Amino acid sequence: MAPSLCCSRVENAFFSSALFKLKKQQSGVATTARNGSIAWLASSPSSRISLSGASLYQSTSRARSFSVRAASQSSPAAVAEPEGIKINSVPTKPIEGQKTGTSGLRKKVKVFKEENYLANWIQALFNSLPPEDYKNGLLVLGGDGRYFNIEAAQIIIKIAAGNGVGKILVGKDGILSTPAVSAANGGFIMSASHNPGGPEYDWGIKFNYSSGQPAPESITDKIYGNTLSISDIKTAEIPDTDLSRLGVTKYGSFSVEVVDPVSDYLELMENVFDFELIKFLVSRPEFRFTFDAMHAVTGAYAKPIFVDKLGASADSIMNGVPLEDFGHGHPDPNLTYAKELVDIMYAENGPDFGAASDGDGDRNMVLGKGFFVTPSDSVAIIAANAQETIPYFKSGPKGLARSMPTSGALDRVAEKLNLPFFEVPTGWKFFGNLMDAGKLSVCGEESFGTGSDHIREKDGIWAVLAWLSIIAYRNKDKKPGEKLTSVADVVKEHWATYGRNFFSRYDYEECESEGANKMVEYLRDLITKSKPGDQYGSYVLKFADDFSYTDPVDGSVASKQGVRFVFSDGSRIIFRLSGTGSAGATVRVYIEQFEPDVSKHDVDAQTALKPLIDLALSLSKLKDFTGREKPTVIT
């Protein structure tokens, strides 16, 4: 197994960062275990990170103490204590509904506020790990700034101390993007990702392990099993920690260090990209750039990176202050929920480049002037240009991968560049094993997730910097006043070389679960009766199945990952239920058709795909099963 960061490239890129220095200075060494255990770091009382920086986060949580409560009349029992701390064993009872989805446990805030709901899950996680994996170790904790994060952080800190963790490293005001936590080798992420925030909306908790990737089912299944049998919670009797002040707070042998959430991640990005090349583009007077942080976590990162480091004007950042309710918005960077940015980019005098990121900073949307780049095209274009434009890939990508519903645009790049290619189920955790095995460099999902092996999560800021690198490289020799190569130019050149994969996704959010599940069962029954050569309107069936994936690294199998109808011309219709919501079911329908004819590349995707869209809706009887007339979101 590779060293603690599981990739020599990552280690070289991250070696000089403060978090990495801390890891190297610890008395223990990080381990990466294939058996599903987390890699913790033995804690040294004298170890310290010297970090500073002003907070961009405006918290509206009222200060009060948060504690774990006994679920019965029993009094908390004292247990073996670390030096200087009293540990209580608080009686509790199992709570239903704590099985994690593809991206952690997500529910409405009011559910997490129920007695011991969060505390049970956190304790169940510690019960799922060998004590040697966390005793006296260091744990990273952060989140996207949404409502309930401050309360939740105090609960997690006290339970971590109660279970013998030696030190908690937490972002100032509880802020750390998902990519930043992954870069720090994982830990707890308080986020419901792109879902809305606020007292009536969503909250979530995710656990990243070992090399910083989302916990695999081998861990999450154990956690769920332990939530069904939990009887007590170990919690430290310590006061709430002030998360608004940088520095170390010690409670006996346990300590909490509040750190700047941006500096280490910024340093990693500087080691991946050519910041001088990007700065030359961004500082050109004829180039205008807009980034929409959607009042989410990347608001804390946008100004230090895009303005302070790369020289963009301060007014290029929209919605740049993280808010607990995301400014009453829905922090999902797509054409529907990022409408403010879309309207700006499609205006007559719109900027040259626009981008947005989601709640926890791992998703992205990229636009040019009056031009939308689909996530499927985005990852393909980054991969095709990576070696030439991004120093991190100067030796070339090791391999490419996409989620099954993502269009086949990336497949064609892999074929042309003669690179290994992998098609995996939806869920970023499926990329991690491939990265750790040295088989994968660039990957993406149609759900606005793009990334590489610099960390083990998708990374919104990384994707934006990758696109800026491509545009900067294409324009590095352009003289002042000369017409710049645009986002649309880059995409259309790519289509001319590889062909265009017309792609669209229809989302039907918060459907009644019963009807959605019946629809999927109907489709599964239909594919058992289908055979190659069957006629579906003007389309001839090549095969129909329920996608199954065998991991080439560890042999694990993921089944029932999406119903596919693949036709002889390469067109595809896919149906999936999403696991990223907090209530009901989200039905996703994916439609794709390949077009090699350059003269047809400028056709609107909805026009080009209409026959397939109509077929998908009639084939699935979606309206009959769900009662939905129209999708919530069209991508």
C-alpha cells in the first residue's frame, strides 16, 4: 500500500502544506487500510499548526451548550477517562432510519435534532472501527456552514473525546469544504451537499476515511448495523469550544485546534495548476469572469483564490458570503437553481467565463458567454487537454473514468489517447479504489461532479481552475485586443474532433417513494422480457439490463445500479432513483445520443433528443407511477 496520502503525486503536491506538515510531525504514521478501517494519526501533545486568517462566515447560531441526553431515567455512568477529562456513558436506544446513502446520512434538520439522533450515529461509527484506528488520534471536522452545523460540531467533538480521540482539527466557524477535508485525509463532513439549508430543510453527515475518500459500504454497513443495537454513548464532560477563534483549546489530554479553512487547500491548488498562467488570463482587461458561490462554502475560498491570488476583480464573486440558509437559495449549480448566474452569462454583454459551486464545494457548473458546458462534456474536455495545460498532469493521465449515467464523451477521449477507461456506478467512492491502485487520474459524473486523483473527492474549485487553465493556455500568445478563444470555441473544437454526445437529464424530485419504486420494479421486469433486436419506435435494442459493477481492484460487486436501454446506434435511456435527497425519492431519467456530423452539432439538445425523451417517458409509464407531469429540473 502507498504512503498516507495513497498517491505519490498527491504527496508531492500537498507536502508543503501545514496539514501535511502536522501529519509528518506526529509521533505516529498514517495508515491506509484495505479492510475498511480509517487511517488516523497518532497524536503528539506538542504538535501544532501555525495557521491564521479572517473568517468569511457569518454565523447566526445562538450560543448555547449542546449535550447528549440519556434516553431513559438511567443516570450517565462514568467510564475510563483520559487525563483530565470526565467521560460519561449515556444510555440510549436504537433509532430507525439511520442507513446511509451514496453520500452519507441525510435527513431534515428536525430529524437530526431529535433526542440523540446524531449522537447515536456518531457513536455507532466509533463502535464500527477498531479502537487502535482512532485512540489518541487526530480527527478532521468541517462542513459547509449550513444551519445546525455549529450545534452538531459540539456534539461530535464531545463524542470524539469520549471515545479517546486525541485531537480534533476543525475549520474556523466549522467551515471546511468537502475537497479540503478530503485533502486532509478525511474525517467528518457536516453537509447535505447541494440540498437546501435552514431550520425546515436538510442536514447531513458524511464520513471520509483513509485516503480521504467517502466511506465504502464495508464501513457504512457496519455503522448501520451498530445503530440497530446501540445502547450507550460515550461523551466527554467538556464545555463547548469557541469555533470562531483560531488556535488550540486543551481539555486535559484532549485538544481542539481551530484552523484557517483555506490556506492548505489553496497551497494544494498552487501545486496542481500554473497560477501565473491563469493570472495572466484573468488580469486581461478584455476577459471577464464571474463565480457564483451560491452563499455556500466556496464563498470562503473564492476571494482568497480568485481575487487575492489570481487577480480577479472583487465584483467577480457573486453570493460570496456563506450563510446558514444559503440566502434562501438551493445551492445546486445547475441551470435551474443557479438561474441568477445563467441570466448574467446569457445577457447581451455577458462575461466570458462563468462558474458556480454547490453547498459543500464539490460540484461545479461551467458556462461561457451564452453557452452551457454539460458536465459530461466538461470532464471529457478537461481530460483531453490535461497534459498540455495542467502541470500536475505533465506526464499524462493514468486512466479515465465516469459514472454509468454520464455520457460517453469521455470514452472517446480515452480511446483516442489510448488510456485505460472505467465505467462505475454513481457515487464518488467507486473512483477511490481505482485512484489508490494507480489506475485513474481524471473522472466525472453527469451530476456536476468533476475531479482527479489530487484528492479522493470531486472538487468544484479544481474544475473551475482546470477550465481557466485550458482557456488561459489557448490564449497565452494572443496579443492585447486580439479576439480570445472562448469557452464555446473550445467545446466546439472538441466536438469536431470527437463528435458530440447529446445528453440530458430529467429530475423528478421528492416523488412518493412507493410509486417511484413500483416504476423501477416495472422496468426491471420489462428488461427481463426484452431481447436484442426488439424495436422501440425507430430505435433497435442492443441490450437492456440493470447495471452491475465488479471493482477491478478488490472484486467487490455493486448491483442494481440503474436500468439501461442501449440501442444499436449507441443511444441510451437510463432510469435511476437517487440517494442524495433527504425526503421521498428523486427519479432521474438520462437520455443520450451520439452525433458525429459536425453540421448537426449546434442543434439544441432538447430538440435533438426529443424522440428519445418521448420514448423514455412512454416506456417507463413515469406519469402513471409518479403522477408527475413535468420534471423539477432539466439539465
